[in-house]
Amino acid sequence: MTTPLRALAESTGVPLVDVAVIWSVAAVAIAGLIALAWRTVRGLRRIVTRIDDFADDWAGVPGRPGVPERPGVMVRLDRIEDRLQAMAHELQPNSGLSLRDAVDRVDARTRTLAPDTDTA
């Protein structure tokens, strides 16, 4: 009974060529596995880098020498809410100090200077 490697080695009849073919096939298979592993590791590294960037953007990055602080998403949303509240305060008539109150005062003064005339 012959083993599969012995049967493969006896296929050409020249033992040196058969051994070279077997070693070449083995080298190509190993190189292929190494290339496949490299591509897999490279793809995983890209995914991990993107997840790390997302986590930094979400949580924020503290300042360090030469690099300013980058606030996280929740801090930035809080700042946006504060700005919206300030704008809402200016757009509603309230204590007389808002933009809406100033526009209403100007409109009232303009009506006394030049009343509307209906030409219809």
C-alpha cells in the first residue's frame, strides 16, 4: 500500500522533480494562507480604528499640548440646546428686552409716523 505523498512523488518518475513540485505547492499554500491572514488582520484593524474614532468623537478628547480639546457629543448637544433657548427667548415677547419686543416697538412708532392707508 502506498501513501498519497508517495503516490504523488512517483507521478513523474523523477524523484527530484516530484519533491520540488510538492515543496512548491506547499510554499504557495503557505504564502496564500499568510496573505489571507494579512488581509483579514488589515480589515479588522480598519474596523477597530473606525470604532475607536467614533468612541473618541462620542466621548470627546481632552486637550494636550498643541492640540485643543474636542468636546463629546453630549456636551455639544447641551451647547446647542442652550443656544436654542437663547434664540427662543429673543423671538417671544417677554420683559421688553428681547428682539421681538424691539421689533414691536419700532412697528408701533412707524405706525404713528406713517399710518397704513387702504387703497382697496
